[in-house]
Amino acid sequence: MHTFIGIDLGSTTTKALLVDENETVLGRGITNSRSNYDVAAAVSKQEAKIGARFTLFHQALGCRGGAAKLLSTLERNFRLEQFLSELGRLEDTCMSYLDHPRFQGGKQALEESLSAVFRRIESEASEIYAPGASRKSDFFRDIAGSRFMNLAESASREAGISFETLLNIYDKSILDVESRVSPDDAVSRQFKNGLSRAFRETNGTDIAEAEAREALAKVLAIELEETYVVGTGYGRVRLPFPKEHIRSEILCHGLGAHMMFPGTRTVLDIGGQDTKGIQVDGNGIVTSFQMNDRCAAGCGRYLGYIADEMKIGLHELGPIAMKATKSVRINSTCTVFAGAELRDRLALGETRPDILAGLHRAIMLRAMSILSRSGGVTNEFTFTGGVAKNEAAVKELRQLIRENYGEMTINISPDSIYTGALGGASFARRAAIG
Amino acid sequence: MEARTVKEIVAFCQGLFDDLDFTRAREWKAAVPGRKVIGYMPVYVPREIIHAAGMLPLGILGGGADLEVIHGDAYYQSYICRIPRSTVELAVTGRLDFVDGMIFPSICDVIRNLSGIWQILFKDKYVRYFDAPQNFREDVGGVFYSNELREFREGLEKLAGRRITDSEINASIEVYNENRLWVNRVYDFRADFPWKAPSAEVYLLMRAGMVLPPEEHTLLMREYLAAAGAQDRPMRDNCRVVLTGVFCEQPPLNLIKSLEISGCYIVDDDFLLISRWLLEDVPADGDPIENLSRAFLLNSAQTAAKYEADMEVKGRYLIDAIRKRSADGVIFAAPSFCDPALLDQPMMISRLDALKIPYITMQYAENSGQMQPIREQSGTFADSIKLWSSS
Amino acid sequence: MSGREVVKSNSQLVQKEMISRNYDKITDGNHKVSSTFVPGNLNELLMCFDIANNLPEINAIQNAMRKKSGDMITEAERAGHSEDVCTYVKADIGMMAKGNIAPNGKPFPVPDILLLSYTGCFTFMKWFELLREQYQCPTVMLHVPYAADGTPTKNMREYIVRQLKEDVIPALEKVSGIRFDIDRLREYLRKSAAAEDDMVWMLESTKHKPSPIDCYFGGVYYMGPIFTAFRGTDEAIEYYRLLRLEIQERIDKGLCAQTPEGDMPEEKYRLVVEGPPNWTSFRDFWHMFHESGAVVVASSYTKVGGIYDYEGFRHDPDHPLETMADYCLGVYTNRSLPTRVDMLARNIREYEADGLLINSIKSCNSFSAGQLVMMREIERITGKPAAFIETDLVDPRYFSAANVKNRLESYFQMIDQKRRLGGSAAAGM
């Protein structure tokens, strides 16, 4: 089938999104960004195609009882299969490094330790992907990495070998593993194995295994033709796409927001490194924009600094701020002074929730400046980017908009991280079909 | 009526200062139909002519520390000072709707261009860019300036719908001579007895002069002097400093307080220069335009926005102030991005260095919140003067 | 850039030689030297006294294009100059601190006089106050009032004339030892007017489609002679005559704009640009335009040293002092914001541009303060889209290629999309 793909290369994550001829979203993919843009793009694209296959499989099963459950069970087990494949590749790569002359002396000991570590991770794998298990991250690098660090530390101690050495081998190997894209046949295999595992778990679906297997086979056989791919993203390095296949991230973002919420006229995107105010017309085309991309004040990064200063997780900032009982006026949003401002206030007897609420307001004031300069706020207003998940930030923003621009519809999508990729996919479709 | 205490007077002034709706000025205007209010920005405009037209001159100094600027930011990039954006904020949020005209003195390119923004945004208001001469020869700059004053007068006449007579301007000249006399008396009093007249109070008193009719302000200053003179307050072992750079965008009141808390008496400053711009009484008889013109050319204060043709004379104004007020040192406080203050500073500093007069430099914004670093800096300065000065 | 051969035309070679000769004149020790500013540049008057014309703004630009300004600015900041102030000033002061060497490798002399033409920019006043402290040399100040209401007044004009008579001319006489001869001035002004005609012809040549030249990146070169030490000379007349012939040839051949990398293959976007260019990454900046097929058909920076098209001003030899006053009053940075808006909006209409691009300079308040308002006004009046980028004059720290490219590309694509969908209705003008 014809598919149209948008790939958004970001500094932390790379997103891909796949739509069909009717602009229906079939699949989304996300991976951690790598120094090699080509690989990041390819991996996220593959992930989006995987997502598409899930969607198609769901369509094939229809809305029978248990279809949804089967889907989620399959997905979990697919990820498990994926994880195991990558783990296997990681192990192979690590072992292959042991052939290097500098490891000759301790090769045996290293081999044993590494083997032990990988066996342990392997055995933990099903726990990691058990139903209801929560993970801090879905990226292989994060999961495997943290387990490896942990286990390698004790393993190295027990075996009396240098932890540094194990780390070294890991570091080299993970790069190799990450720079490889899973080929289609491997993905197919992971799907099939995943389905088998799914049926080995306690059922709860009245879909027969044979039927499911046949449906899956059909779905896997569908050729997802990459009819047109559009890349976007902000970077000093040239994006790995031919010129006609690149669209500015501002345009992609504007169109993506329009796709999610067709009534959108103003978009605010607060990313980690920049903040964008975008005005779009009824067709999702950008009519004006402003960016603040030199200064971290008002960006997600500022929250990161605050979280570090307070020694808490980024995701904890919002909930704490929501407990504020009064507003503390914070005037400086300069990240250089973030820590000082915080300490100053605490010393003056202000409470953490109150201070955090003030800080959130200060950030949103900066965002209001950008919006102001881009042309103000017109109904409907769509808010995207990581900060959109922060309830305290959203609260301040709603208030500021109400105070200064009146009542209006404020849209926030849980999939807002894919806004750029969605816009790209839409541009891809328009470029091919018109 | 019973005389008010210092506390009451200051509270009254604080109320005026905090009121960004300018209620008092609105009330003044509403009291008599046909009254007009003319806003002006730093550094100097001849308020006498506005007053003679029966109008209220209203000093506009931005929105201050407590005004959140939302719309104003649409007008300015981030590398421009705050006073124009908070001033625009005041205007677009309707707080200046009762103001019939705005005067923008020639202080720098930002305020200069703001006059153009005002022309675009408020086509129905009287807008005048007030270009003071930088040539101080009576036969050159003086001729230009007198003509500018005449044009200004004509503009106000049109707005007022009546002529402004010479005798009316002369009467206003007298009123402002009187006002200036008392401003200088307050400044003298503070320099002589700084513990009796904390700078935060004096500042609020002078800010009141931006909002009140001059006659009322004069009475207020007399009241304050009497009350402050009578009050006993503890003397502190503070060092005496001249504060300079604060002639346009104003620092938060907290900054002024912080400087004093940290051990400095501000014995002279360049806040609200318009109150003391003319250094001597202006003759109140004869041709008032010529008199005002001559007063400006020959007897006015010095500031970064004013050209000094003689290199030898440059900086003398500051040094004279230091000497006159027996100051121990200078605090250069410049608003971030302020061209006049920041460009002038190296030249002032080199002159202080030559005379071995101690100084520190700092930057602020209208809404600076971080007072701790300020206190540390000025506190250390005060200490170093007290401990190490040879006097 | 790569080893591609840079195409240089006759007029470019002529100009290069003119600039080089002027630097030699300034540094040869045989001439009296005055420093002055491009806006308000009274070159014809200086010529009456055989005084060589040194322009610190041009020196800063030369240093920037040779990638030397960054260090100079750091030097000035080390000496106590603020991060926030004009980088032309800091580059100049830094250059002085580092030996004060001219582009020809010889040291600049102490000027015999600083002609502080206080025109259109507050910073100029402080700049020369700073220089006179360093050089300990005579300074004469000419105050050019701001044409705040759009049209300069009689009072302003007379003020300038009076200053010329009472202050400037006597000071120049004193420095040079030459008596002022008003007829000599008239002669020079006559020549200025002749060159100005061709200069305007050049500016308007971009009305052709395709435009034969880029009137921003190319324009800053073409405006050189008339804005600097050559207005009033036969050389300027000859230069513009040559330039006109070259441009006419390009028009006859239907060529697109010339760039350092050859002629543009096609013209996709016609833009009006407001604001000075960035000088430290000039070629890269230009590249971002022409590689996307964008040509600048009109710009405000090509009016910074004088405006000859908007009202048809020409130097008038019959009223020599008054005409110099008018010239000073009319430079771009001395114009009111509403006038600037009108100029740019007309440019967009008359030059059939796709939109306005503002290059906002961090350290220049005279240009930058108010540009956001100008942008919205011009969008409203013309119905055409505008874009806003932020760089600096000569401080390399404030040019972020990725950031600029991102905004430029977004803008070009915005125009594309608008065209594709028929565009919004343009407001009547």
C-alpha cells in the first residue's frame, strides 16, 4: 500500500509517523537520537512501520471480544522479542570485542563475567515486559544500559576484574548495536514469535490462534511502500534527505497541530531547547512565527535545571507546583540564576510548592512573549512539546491566556511529541498526491 | 488639619507609586471638564508650558517591578531594555487611555523610536518627540530650541483649543521654580542628614512629583521636610555614595532599599532628573520661551544623553556632586541594554580612576528580583570604603 | 568557501581600487584626516578642505569580513565596554587597542579632527566622545535633529545650516588651513547629483523580472562609493556609469542576480529586506538566500547613507548648505517609524516582492527598536508575509547559522505554501 512518512529529527528523540492515502495515521515510531542522523531516521521509520503493522492487524481482527487485549499482549511480547534480539546482538558484539589483543590476558574471565551478566538480563527480560510492569524508558539503550551497569558492577567485583573494562566494552558495543536497523525479516520473525508468546500467556480472547496467525501473516505480507518521505528537524548537520524531501520544522509543526486539531490557529511549542510561537491559517499553513532559540529561559531546559537544583525528577515538578497555596512572583527566568533564585526564596521562608508555582508562571510568561511577538493568541490554541505534559505549566498558561486573550479552546494532545512528524507525513502525502 | 507623620506621608506617596491606573490623575482630569493630561518620559521636558496650558504633566516611567509585561513583549526583542515594553503595556492595557498626549524626549534611540510606535498605535493622541539641542550656543542651538519650544506651545494650544499667553507661562515658571527649590531642599536635607531621610522615602516623594500637580507636590515636600526634620532616627555608620545611571528605566524600590540596608547612604542620584534639571531659577518675567531656552542651554544638569563639547568638562558634573555631597564613592547602576548609561560609563570611570574615587558598577532591570547579589556587592563596597578609605 | 573562482566584474575591480586608494590616502601621512559617519557623511564638504575621509563604520565592516572583529570586540569588552552596546564601536575600539592597523597594513593616524555627525543614531555621540579621549584630538559636533513627524521642519534645516556656518566649517578651516570656498562645494555637489541619478537607476533595476542584481548583499557593495569617500568625485560618476552599463547588459541578457558563486540559475523569491546585514558571516548568509533562489529586490540598508529614490532627493548645488542639511535629515535612520513603514511597504508593492524579511541586529537600537511593530504594520498594509531573524553586525558570537537557516527556510516554504493555495487576499494599498 502507499504510505507517506514524516521523520522529525530532534536533539533527544527522533520521531516518525506514517499515514495512508487518506491521511489516516497508521503508525508512530520514536527512538533516541544518535549522532548518525541516517540511522536515527531509519530506526524511527522502521518503528513507525511496526506501528502500522499493529494498526493493520487490529483492523484485520476487527472489534471482536478480546481483540484489544490480544493486541496489547502481542505488543508487549513483540517488544520482549525485540529486546531479546537486540540483547543477543549486544552480547555478540561485546564478545567479538574480546578478540582484541588488549583483552587477551583476561579474555576468559571477561567472557565469563559478560556471559553471566547477559544471562541475568535475559532472565529478567520477561519481568521487564510483564503485564503491568512500568519502565522509566522504552529505549533499549536505557533499559539494557541501566541493567548492565548494575549487574556488571557486582560481576566485576566478584570476578576481580575492572568495572571500567566492562563499561568500555559495553560503550563500544552499544554504539554498534544502535547503528543497525532491524531488517524487515527480523521484524516479521519478532512479530510471529511475539504472537506465539502471547498465546502462551493466559488467554482471555476468543480468537483462535490459527486465525490470528493467518491474519498476522497477511498483514506482514502487505508491502508498506514508502511512496514519499519528508524529513524535518533542526540541526547544524544536513538532514539525511534530498532537498525536496525536507520541510522546515516550523511548517511541519504548524501543519501537524492543524491535523490534530483542525480549528487550530495558534500553536505554542515548548521544546527542550527552543520555544516556538506559530500562527496557522485554516489549511494548516504557517502565516507567521517567532522563535526563541538562543536563551534557555522559557524552555524545557529551564525546568531541567530547576529539577536538578531540587534534586528531584523532571516529572515531579508539576505535581509539587500544583500544591501551591499562594503565588510567589519570580522575575528572573535566567537559568544562570535559577539556583540562586530558588535558594533565595527558600531562605525567605517561601514553600517549595509556592516557589515552583512561581517558576512555572515565569516560564509561561516567557512563552507568552514569544506568542505575543508571533502575532498573539487566536482561537483555537494548541500547546505541544514536553512541557505540555506538565500540569502546573498548563495551569499557568490557561490562566495567562484567559487573562490576556479571553476564553478559548486550548488543545493538548498526548501524542503532541509527534506533531512535527505528523506534519511531515502530511506534507509527504501532499507532495505525492497533491 | 493635623500635620501628618512621616509614615503617613510616605504611605500616601507609596499609594501613588503603586497605582498603575493613575487614579489621582484621572480624578484631577474628571474634576473639571475640558482638562487634559500630557504624559512625558525621561529625561527632561519643559513642564512649565504644559502647566501653563492648564494641563497636568504626568511622568511616565514604565510599569515598574510589579507589572507583568505580556503584550508589551510583542513590541520589543529581548535585547532591548524594559521601560519601553512596560510603557507600551500600560498603554495597550488601557491604563493610559485618559492621557491626551505623550512627549518623548531625545534620550536614546529606543525612546526615540517609541515615539514612532506611539504614532502608529495611537493616531488620535498628541505625540511629540522632544528633540533637545546638543549644540549649546545661544545663537545656534538656542535659536533651534526656542523655535522647538514655540512649536511645542503651538501644539498644546491646538490641543487646548486656546492660546497660551506669555504671562501664563511666566506664572508656571514661578510655580516650577518653587517646586525645584523644595526638591533641592529635600536633596540637601538628605545629604546633610541621610538617616533622617532614607532614600526610599525621598524617592517615593519625588515620584509623587511625577503624578501630582506641582503646587500640591511642593506642599507635600514641605510637609515631609518638617515632619522628617522633627523626627528622631538613629544615625548609622553608612558610607556616602552617589548613585548614577538611573535616569530613565527605574530600578525596583527594593533595590534602593537594598543599597541602604547594605550600608550605603545615597547622598545624590540622578533619579527623575526633570525635577532638578534646571540648575537655577528661571526668570519669570520677559519672554518665557527665551528664558526657558537660555536656562536649558546655559544652566542645566548633565547626563549621558547630553553632549559635552569640552572633554575637560566631561564628568565634572559627577565629580562636583561627589565633592558637594562629601560622597565616599559612586555606584554606577545601569539598566541592562541601556546605551546612554553603558556607553558613557567607561569615560566616567576613567575620570574617577584618575582621582582615585572608589566605585562599583551593577546592572538592573525594572523588574529585577535578585536583591541578594546587589546587597552583597554594595555591602562589600560599603565595607571596603569604611575599612580602607584614607579619609 | 571552496576554490570556486569568484566572478568579479569591471565595476567591482574599480571599486576595490578606489577603496584601496582611499586607505592609502588616509595612512600616507600627507593628508589631513577626518573621521565621520556614513549617515550624515559630508564628503563634499571635507573635499573642500582636502581632508581625507575615514569612516570607522567601514573599518569595522572590513575587519568583520576579514574575520578579525571578534577578537577586537573581546578586547574592548575586556577593557570595560558593555556586552550590550554597538559592536561597530567595540570593534573600532578593539582595533585601536590592537595596533590600530588599517586594511592596507599601515597604522591609522591620529585623526586631525573627528567630525561627529550626530545623525540618526545616539551611539554616534558616545562613539566619538570615546575616540576623542583616546586620540586627544579636536572634535566638532553637528547635531542633526530627528524628523519625528515624517517631514523635517524649516527649524531643523536652519539649525543644521547654522551649525555648518558657525561650527563645522570654521573647525575644518582651522584644521586644514584652507579657506572655505562655497563654489568649490557647489562643483562637488553637482557631481554628487550626477552619480546619484545612476545610483537610483541601479536601485530600480531590480524591478525587472528576473532582477539582474541582489540589492542587499550586492547592494551594499554598489552603495559603497556614494556613501563613502567618493560622493562628489569624478570617480564615483565613472563607477556608477560602469555599473549601469554592466547591469543593463545583464538585463538585456535576461540574467538573474549575480552572486559570488556565479549567476543565480533562477529567481524563486523576491524579497525586501529591512536592517543591516551580518558582516562576519556575510558570504554564508548570502548563500542561504541564493541557494534557495531568493533575491533581494530592495533593502533599507542601501539607504543608510542617504535616500535618493523615495522623494527623488538630489544634492542641489544652488543651495549648498541647505542641501547638505536636507541630505542629513533624510538618511534612513533619521526617519520616523511611520516613514520607514511607508518606504518598505512601497518597496514591496513597486518591486513586486513576495514579502518582507527583517534582519534584526542585536546591538543596534536605532534600527532594531520598533522593527516588530514595523513588521506587523507592513504585513497589514501589504497583505504579504514577513519573517524575522536575529543576528548582529560584526560580533560573530551572534550569528547562529542553524538558527538563521531554520527561520529562512521556514519563511521560503511559507511563501511556497501560500502560493500553492492561492495566497490570502492582499489588503488594498
